Amino acid sequence: MKTGIDWLADVDESVRQSVADSLDPAERKEFDFHWGMIARKTQLPPPGDWRVWMIMAGRGFGKTRAGAEWVRSVAESHPGARIALVSSSLAEARAVMVEGESGLLACSPPDRRPTFASSLRIVQFPNGAQAQLFSAAEPETLRGPQHSHAWCDEIGKWPLSHNRATRTWDNLLMGLRVGKDPRITATTTPRAVPLVQRLLAQEPDSSTVVTRGSTYDNASNLPKRFLEAIDSEFAGSQLARQEIGGEFLRDIEGALWTRSMLEQVQEEARSTEYRRIVVAVDPPASAEGDECGIIVAGLGEDGIARVLADCSLAHAKPDRWAKGVADAAQHWKADRVIAEANQGGAMVETVLRAADQYLPVKLVHASRGKTARAEPVAALYSSGRVRHCGHFPQLEDQMCGMLVGGEYSGPGRSPDRADALVWGLTELVLGRAVNPSVRPL
């Protein structure tokens, strides 16, 4: 027989709202903390004898709230529960999992709210259950402690160097030996990193259950302007399919760059001294070509090349894309504009000079195919000599579509942004080592 909470969980939102409106203030306050009544079905634990429940969904889906509510339900029903809270860092575990707007403290009713001893990294529930914070950056801290349950947040962004993510997970698994029914809930956006792929491979096994969803599943609780902004900024990109649609994008076999590789080179934009900064241009093939690739890159004093901006323009006439190049060069104080000249070299130089007669233009001619030029640049990424200062979704989509052997399997007809990137990094790091047939002015 269904309980009142079970019944309310199955009815339409309008019915639940009507019930809530009929309550007095004290009842309504308690109603807000009955997660089973207000959650979407995809935010509730699946039935069955599962060991791992992975919620893999887009940003804003409500993954954090689902994870926190699951921990709260475990703690309230198991006074002896010992729960591990694992995030990419201790700071994020505290800021998101414990003290965040959807974290443990916020989702607990006042009369049953746990206390957080930050110095001990322990969340203490009134009935005796405990949760302890751990960082995936320190896998060995999970070697030894024993737990009955665990909530692992954003496992897709756990540190990848030295296999920290998988080592953290393995140490956690070996410590899940308290109680009769140890379980893990993992929340993440879908990223093609080894740990997420490992769990997806286990999905056919009934002990691992995956819940999928998108940002739009939670649209009623998200600001309209936020939804409009992500549509405007990311619509049509593979990043939107991943970070918003919650789609798991597997790497293309034979690609020069993989998404996990690009995840590892991300860093926050920062003030750095640069030896050189260039603006690299892959002009459209015609006067009204589909896209002009415009990439800004710099070589730091530390010897690391950094991609600073993607200023590419789609469906731009020559005067517009040339102005875009000139504006980028002025803004970033570039010492050189590297422009591919295979498609009408004289026209390219003339158009750029028309935008700014003092533009420091250097024309380069491709003697080899795009992929052949890209291979040594991809090797720079593998050796840790390139960083991306921010996310460049359309550029990275194209990079992940360039294949060994010369084929392109990414979005659009041509990897214009990626080709501009290759010219820029070749100029900064590789010089004449790859024989790009450069013709100076």
C-alpha cells in the first residue's frame, strides 16, 4: 500500500502544490523538507539491490540536492552510518556538499540539522550518524578508514594526474565494509574520463545503476535568463550536449585530441608574463565563407603555451573578420598575426591591411595537410606544454574531430578554429621544426 508521501511523489506538480497550499505555516515548513514529495523521480534512489548509483546529468539538473538528500536519508535511518563525502578537493567538499545551497546543512530540517566540525572535517548527525570529508587529490587518505556509505561528487572532475581519480575510488571501495548494505552515490556531469567510463561499462550489471538527465529537466527551478544565456552561448556545440544535455560523448577513435586530454590542460585565466602573443587566422575560402578561425595564444615565461581566446567569426564578410583580427591583436597586444595564405594570399594580406595598415602580418603557406600539421601540436598537449585558459567549446569540438590519417569527423565542414590554433602554436613553440613553409613579408 502506498503511503501519502509515495502518492504525492507520483502525482503532477500542480497537485503537490495544491496540497502544499492547503497546509498551515508550520505544516508547510515541514512539508518543504519531505524530499520524496518535492523531488522528481530521477532525483530519487532507484529500486533494487544496487551498489553504485551514478547520477550523470547536465548542470543545474539537481544532482547535488539529490546526493545530499540521499545522505540525509541514510543518516536518519542508520544511526551507525559512517559516510564518506568525497570531492575533487576539501574546499569543494565543504563549499558544495556540506555548506552549499543544496548541501547537507541546507536540506536538513532545523530540528534534525547536523553540525559541522570543520577542523575535523566531520558532519555529525543528531542520532549519531557521521559523515567525513575527503579529497580525491589525496587518494591515500581513504586507505584505512571504513565506511558504510559514500557520496562522491563530480567524479568527472576528480584529478586525473597520477591516476588519482581511480586510486581514490579503489581505496574507497576497499573501505566500504561497515554494515550489511554498503552503497555509493556518485554525481557528475558526463565527461569521458576513465572513472566515468569504467562505471558506465558496469551499468549492465544490476549492482551499478545510472540515472541520466539534462539541465532542462529542472527548468522550473532555474532562472529564465540562465537558460536563455546557455542557449545563446553554447547551442549546437558538443559541450552543450555534454554539460547541458547530459549526453556522454565518447572520444572518436583515432582522434588527435581526446576530451580527457583537454580536461587536463584547463586552467583558470591568470596574470602571466608572456614572451610572445600571436593571433592566428584561418581565413574563409571565399568572400562569404562559413567561418574564419581566429585564435589568440601566448608563450609564457615558464615555457608553456597558452590558448587565451577564441575570437572566431562565422559567416563574416572579409571586412568584418579582418576587423575581428585587428581588434584581437590590439586587445591582446599581439606581436604577430599569423595568417594562412593558401586561400588567396594577396587577398588575405590586403584585407588585413585594410583593417589596420600597421598590423604585424606574417603569411604562412601549408605544404602539408591539416592533420599532418596538427600532429606535432597534439604532441605538445601530451607532453604538458600547452594550457587552455578557460573553456573553448567550439574550438575543442573541432580538435576532437581531427583524426590521424587526415580525416575530419567533427562539427562543420572544416576545422577552421583548430587549424588556426595549429598555426598559432606552431609559430610560438615549434618554429621551423615542422617545416611549415613560412614566407615572411
